Amino acid sequence: MPSRTSTTKKVQKTGKQSPIPKEILENAFRLMATAKAMTDIYEANFKFVSKYVHATSRGHEAIQLAVGMQLHPQDFAYPYYRDDSMLLGMGLRPYQLMLQLMAKRDDPFSGGRSYYCHPSLRDEHFPKIPHQSSATGMQAIPATGAAMGFWYHEKMGTLPLGSAKNGKKYHTETVVNLDNPYPYHHKERKEMDAKPGLVVCSLGDASVTEGEISEAFQMAVLKKLPILYLVQDNGWDISANAAETRVANAAEYAKGFPGLETVSIEGNDFETCWNTVQDIFEKIRRERRPFLLHARVPLLNHHTSGVRKEWYRDDLAEHAQRDPYPILQKLLLENGFSAKDIQQIENEAIKTVASDFKLSKNAEDPRPEDLFTHDYAPTPVTEELGERSPANGETKVMVDCALFAIEELMREYPDCLLYGQDVGRRLGGVFREAATLAEKFGDHRVFNTPIQEAFIVGSTAGMSAVGLKPIVEVQFADYIWPGLNQLFTEVARSCYLSNGKWPVSCVLRVPIGAYGSGGPYHSSSVESVVAQIRGVKIAYPSNGADLKGLLKAAWHDPNPVVIFEHKGLYWSKVPGTEAARTVEPDADYIIPFGKARTALSADNQKIEKGESLAIITYGMGVHWALNAAAQFPGQIEILDLRTLCPLDEAAMYEAAQRHGKVLVVTEEQVNGSFAQTLAARIQENCFNFLDAPARTIGAENMPAVPLNTILEQRMIPSIEKVAKAMGDLLGW
Ligand SMILES: Cc1ncc(C[n+]2csc(CCOP(=O)(O)OP(=O)(O)O)c2C)c(N)n1
Ligand SMILES: [Mg+2]
């Protein structure tokens, strides 16, 4: 068993004669000279290239090359914005990096959507690079999620994406010409490719103080995940230095996570870097446990093109003395290369960089219509299938419909797993929404996480990248906030910013809504905020059959889906919500997203006489409306949206046109709510058909749902309030 204590090793240089093969030294120097030539040409063309912000690796090259050159196609890498040498080390050409520098159409990573050195690559021959955002440190959770995906695959005996034995063709087209001089190919590559993969999460020193880093470390140690956290310590944030921003360096900080083995090195010395990385990678591949490599490096170029070193740096001379470039040159000289050899390699690098620069400058820009591709990956679920109300079906509460849907999914698909707080064996969820699943499928398929909403949400990006489809949950909508950063930054944009390469397939279950004296932290509605996050899909069912059918569709969807499950409907505990119990649909039942359901129809006679009204709603609103409609027989049509994104706009507008009067009902505070935008859209699109303003009814515009019952009832809508609003509109 690996030690539970954190050990920090100072690695010393060993001898004069390097044990590193000459071929590797030559490659490394060629790449280092290339990286330097790239920085130089960017500086020489500063005005042109800094139209879009960029940072380069000058000073960090040795450690980056040591890592990049030792990665294999089965590995997953999460570089950060200063890692251009790491990308060269993996085998990318300057041309490909420069296409992103200039935001060109053929930028292989993002098609001109993201900045220089924000790579994403899904290529058979290369380490996999899932999308990572530009937010410092935030890639640690998705990266750790990918490592957790390896852990899961190994428990299940299944193969991750990228594995040489995995016959599935997950990759997109090959973007890299393998004949170019840049890819470094291991001689023993075939043998290496058969070894288990690992994950590298690359971080700047200042990013380690982000809170989310600790969530990642915690999980890496808890589950003994095969990941290397590489921290490149140049002592600088942007202009804030280490002394004013941290109490410990990354290696010292990691001591708080026993089991995360740390190694500290001088990251400017290629020989030390190569040997250390080789040793750590071997251990991770064999022993499946996490490491943190803390590499001290100088920062020789600007923070970014926009923040210039001359403005604030007082340590430039000291950093220049630690330049990795002459150190590697010296190593080459000690290993049989002549000054002439070195000069020749340098000249070739400069020439290649100059010609690649020219080539990329002439490359095509994105076209305006390119804006609209890859916001979502296409879903296979396009029609309602299966039996919604099987003849011999039993009536079930809503929470059980969800439970049975997940059980059916887990039975059929080994890539389906569930994790979150308290969903594991002892309790099966605080609402018993996962009861018995861990017993049936094992603790590796249904497990508890620490209280880490950011990890729960963000890890799905990594899990999905290695070919899994996790279902996760936050315990209450009230506690989704720590997870929203990951949802917005890493999960929702992954498909779009990777130009379609890395959609995140995950289902996030969110118990939501007021259910009687839950008070301010167990009653909130949050759908408007989530609906603002483009790139996720949202379901908000009002009954068991829809919940089951939508959960199935959500799971098969290659995109991230948030599914709001109303706590008041789970057991039809709130009076008037009996209709949430339904016959349980059969195992094949599935409902495509974006298709509303008519929960109640109005009489044609009433419609023709202009005495009818359309209610547009979802979730609890459906039940308030159903009950209130009893006071207006034949006059009310209720459209249950079922999904908020995609939205069945056509059904909404048809209902508005049919009745000429529309009331949108929501449980949320009404001002600025998603529901209010629906009323606005109806007004914009159906103005000529309306006989009254499209109205919205929702909760009072107060900051929280109060605990006291009288206050709670005053705050949120009710059957009576909805009935009054119906009467007002019908009387218009
Ligand atoms: C979450 C977040 N906050 C702030 C920024 C702005 N920012 C960009 S780089 C940077 C400094 C990061 O320093 P470090 O992680 O040490 O990397 P270095 O640039 O030194 O290589 C900051 C604050 C950001 N990108 N993301
Ligand atoms: Mg730094």
C-alpha cells in the first residue's frame, strides 16, 4: 500500500554524462530552440500578433518538454496557457499553434474561438487534450475527473478512450502530419502504448491558491487516482508575487493531502526534468496514485502580450541567469554534440518557425457562419419511443420513477455511474432517490463524494472525456452555487470551444423548489440562472412519467443536461400534486428534449368564443394551474414545457395564437425570471394575436423563501394566486 504521508524530495543532478539517449537530447533541443524562435518572432511582430492575447513558455521550456515528450496517446493532458513547449513536446508543429495565435479557421483546437495555447485535441496518434478554460486552476477538477474515469474503467474492467486496445474510433480526424519533424516518437512506442494511461494537470504556481484545487487534491488522494499535478513555479501571479499571495509553495501545500507524493525540482534543467518525469510517470502507470511535481522555473518572457515585464518586474536579471536554454546547450556539448551541430539545429528551428509564421498568416479566417456550429453535439434521441402508460403498469411516486430509470440505465450500460453527496450505500440519497443502487451495482458505480459541488459538477467533464456518462447530483438546488463555476467555465463551453471535439456528456440531478417549511436553504428555485448558461440542456418535469422519459433522454444526450426534480412532487407531498404520480413507463420509454406536453386542453367552444386562456408553465406550476383550472371549466389550456432548453417555442406560440391570452406560471421570483422572458418572447412573436398582455406570475421579489409558514405562503405562488391571475386575464 502506498504511504499515506506526503514526501517531498529534492532531486539533485547526478553525474556529468547524461543517461538520456542522444536522440532525445537532440529532439529536446530542437523543440526548445523552436519555442524560443516562436517567442522571438512573436516579439518581432508584436503589433500584429498581440491583436489577440498570448503568453509563451520562455523560461519554462525544460520541464514542459520533459512532460510533453513523455506523454502517449492513451494519456490525457490539461495544459495551461503558458504550455506551448509542452504542446511542441507532444508533437504539434509551430504552424498549428500559430493558427490559434492568429485565431484562424484551421486552428486545430478551437477553429479560431479561443486564445493561443488553449488546446483541445482528440486525435488517435496523440495524447488526448480535452478542453480547458482560461480560468486559472479550474482545469484541476476536470483533469482529476479524467483520472477518476481511469479509476472507474479499471474497477469495471472496461477500456478508456485512447487506450490502444479500445477499438472504438472516438477521435476526430488526424490534425497532425506525422511526417513533420516535430513529433517526438519513442522507439518503444508500441510497448508504451499498451501501458495504462495517466493524466497530467498543468498549473501555474499562483493558480494553486484557488479553492477548487483542494477539491481536486482531496479526490485524487481519496481514490488514489493516476494523475500528475505539474506546478510550474515562476514566483509570479501576474504582478503579485509569491510573498504576498501564498503561505506555502505547492509542494508544501500538498502536505495537507497525505498520499499525494510531492517532488520538488529545478525546472530549468532538462536532464533533471526528464529523469524526474520519467520516474514519476513510470510510478503512476504502475502504481496508480497521484503525484505533485513542483518545478521552479524562471519567467523570461512577459506575463502575456498585454502585460509587459518591464512595467513591474525587479528580478529580470536573476531570472535570466536561470535560463534553461544554455543549460541544455551545455548538456548537448557534454554529450557529443558540437557547437556547429547546435548552431545548425537552431538555424533549422528559426527557419521552420519563420516559414510556419508566414503560412499561418496567410491562412483563412473563420467565416461569420462558423459562429453557429457546435453549440451542442447532435443527440440520437429525436422522438418519443416506448410505452408511457403500459397496460399492466403500476402507479409510482415521481422519485421512484427516477430511481427506476437509473437502475435500468445502470443495468444496461457499464459506462453509467452515479455519484454525489450521500447517494451511496448507507442512505441512497437524502430523498432516497438513489436507494439500493449501491447495493445492486457496487460502491464503485454509486458512491458518496465529499461536500464538493465544484468537483461533483466539473469532474463530469473529465469523466466524459475518457468515454463515460456520469449521472451526478447536488443535494439541493440551494447548493448548486459552488458547482456553477465549473458548469459555466468547464462543462458548458467545452463542445463549442473545442469546435465540437469534446462535448461533455453528463446528467446533473438537482432537487429543487419549496415543499413546505423547507426554509431559505432548502426551498430555492434557480432555473433562471442555469438557463443563462448556454451549452447546457435543462429539463424540469412535473410528473413521474416525464421524469423517467427525460432522464433516459438526458443520459443518452452527448451534451450536459441539468434535470430539476421538484422535492414537493417527489412523493406528491404538497397538497394538490397527486397528478405527479403516474403509471411507470416501460424501460424503453424516452422523451426527446424540446417537446412540450398539453397537460389540460380547453373546449373548442370556449376557444372560439374568445373565453379561453393558455397557461405556459413547468414543474410545480403545472399542478397549481391544474387545480386552479377547476374554477374555469373548459377555459384553460395548460402547456407543460418539460424542458426549458431546448424550448418548445412552436408549442408556446401556437397556444398563444389559439387563445389570444397567455399566463406564464413560475415558482421563481418573477422579476427578471426565465418565465418572464417567455412572456416577452410571446409578446414579440405573437403580438398580433394577443387580446391581453402576456402575463407572468411567480414568487414575490424577495431574496429568499422564509422559514415561517405564513411568510413562505405569502412568498410563493399557490393554487389560489394562480386562479386569481387566471380570472383577471380571462376578464380582460
Ligand atoms: C479564475 C481566474 N482569475 C483570474 C484570472 C486572470 N489571470 C490570468 S493569468 C493570472 C496569473 C496566474 O499565475 P500563475 O498561475 O502562476 O501562472 P503564470 O502566468 O505565472 O505562468 C491571472 C490572475 C484568470 N485567468 N482566471
Ligand atoms: Mg506564476
